[in-house]
Amino acid sequence: MSEPSESYLTLSQQPSILLTEPIRPLIVLDLHGTLCSAVREPVTRRTTGCYERPKLETLMEYLMRYYEVAVWSSGRPESVEFLSEIFKPNLKKIKLTWTRKNFNLSREDYRENVLTLKDLNQLWSHIAEEKIYYPRVFNATNTILLDDSFKKCVLQPHNCVIVRQFEHSDKMFKAYGDNEIDFLIPYLERARHQSNIANWMRRNPYVGVHPAETTALNSFDAKYFGLNQAIPPTNDKRADIAHTEDSTTRNNKKEHRHGTDNNVTSTDRPVVPPQALRDPRTDGTVTSTQYPIISPATSIAEPENAAESTVTRMEFPIVAPSITNGDSQLPNGPKSQPEDFEDLFQKIFSKPISFS
């Protein structure tokens, strides 16, 4: 079953009322791609590190104050346990954490990268049976599922907030940064003032803003933590702008590249004003690079000692382009033409002009 039930659709159509006293809803968080970006080994796919989404601490501080927080990830238990370290020091306050084992997958599907559907009905039933948030009861009217893939949320589509996927090695993130949490928190604040969150989100779905349009709000601060606490190398030739080096590290690298050359203090090329040009004809120095337009009749005086003197200005006369006579392209060859302008003038005006 990959479609919402009739009872869910009926409940999502009941009008929501703006509450004077906001409620404390349940929010179910995804991990990889939503709140963090996992670093895995290429062969074993074992999680060895993680980059936190920028401003994650601000989001968690807000959620711990106004929401009941649960975690449901499609990752394996050992991976979820490792990635959950991003919630410290609030990790103990999260009362429910579900992993890949809670999807009722077969043994083959558990090992493969198959699509997993998050059915909130299973979560709500488990909370009621185990009395996790007793006496609170949760359903579609007071629950939000935060994920980066809509395909996993098709069973309760009007309870899902789909954020832009976060990947620390993505070129868009390196170019523009991330602004998702800046728009997510105000949306969640509005949602907790509704009596029926499913109905309100159906009429007001969450829509983020591309980081290219909000460069002033964007952040590149993706904190890294891992087994060795060292930032893993990247294949990208560009520097990881989310983790810039300090001035001491940069200076040490400069000294290492220059070796024993004490005269060079920086690898940056200085901005040098353009040197005086050389005239290839005279081997003299040109002190002016201006090229004024002059008439064809202007004569250019050549210096007496061209090889040793300095040319103060280079002037290039405008020469009219030569026009080819169209008669020369005729099949029978060119017609007889006057040799010069005076001959042509004499032929035209040799006869007197009559006005009769």
C-alpha cells in the first residue's frame, strides 16, 4: 500500500483553527540528507564521519523547547547511533529512536538500498502502546515528519515537511551555502498554533528558498565530527570553503613551498602596473599608449635617431579601403577604364552642358 488511507484524507480535510495557546506537537526527524551529511567508506559503506547542517544547534534548541522530538531513519542501527551524536547535549531528551529495523523489511531488502516508506500509523500505535509520551496522544492533527524525500512520506503526505537535501560535497552548497533552517523554524512556529496540522499543511505546504536568492542569510558552517576527528580529504580540487584554514596553517604552507628563498614572502602574485611598451620598429620606449584618430593627410615625422630615441606617441592614420570595380567580375573581362581621375573628369565634362 503506497497511498494515504481514506480515514487519513478525511481527517486532513477537517478545518484547522488558530489556537490562542499553541500545542506541543510531535516532530519526527530524519538524519542523513536532512539534518546532516554522512561520510561513509566507499566499499563497506560504514559511517565514519558526519557534517552537521549549518545552524543545526539553533534548530535543536527550538525543537527541544516547543516540540516532542523523535528520530526515524532508514539507516542501520549502528549508523543511526553514530549520527545521533549531532543531538548532544540533548540526546537523552529524545525518547524515541527508530532505525531500519522498524520498516518490517525482508532480509534481502534490509541489506539492499530499497525505498522505505515511513508509515506514521505504526509510530502512533507504538507510542500509544508503550505510553512513551503519556498521557499525550498523537495523530495526524499534531505530528510533523521532517525528511528530504517525499517518496518516503506518501502515506501521510500532508504531515510532511520536505527540505532541500543537504550534501556537504555538493557544488551548490560550496558555492552558495545553506539557508534551510532560517525558513524552517518560522514555518514550524506557525504550525504549532494550529488545531489540525494536517489540514493547515495541506493548504500551506512548506516551500524553501534557493540559497542563490538569499546570499546574505546563507551559512557555510557545516561542523564535522568523526571517528578520528580529522576532516577527510576531498577529491574536489577547490578548497572546502566550509572549513577554511587558519592564518598559521596558511603561512606554514607558504614557507614550505618557498623553501629557503627568503626574498619571497607570499605566493600571491602582486598587482604590478603595466610596464612601458616597446616599439618593435625602433626598440625605443613608448611612454604613451593612446592612439588618436588623425586625417590621412597628416604626415608622421620620423625621428632622426630612431634606434636611440624615445617615441612619445604612436599615431596610425585611417586608410580608406580599396574598392574593387564590379566590372572586373564580368564574364567578358573588365571594360576599358580611365587611367586616372583627370582622364575620367575630361571624358565626362568634355562636351558643353546644354539646358535647352
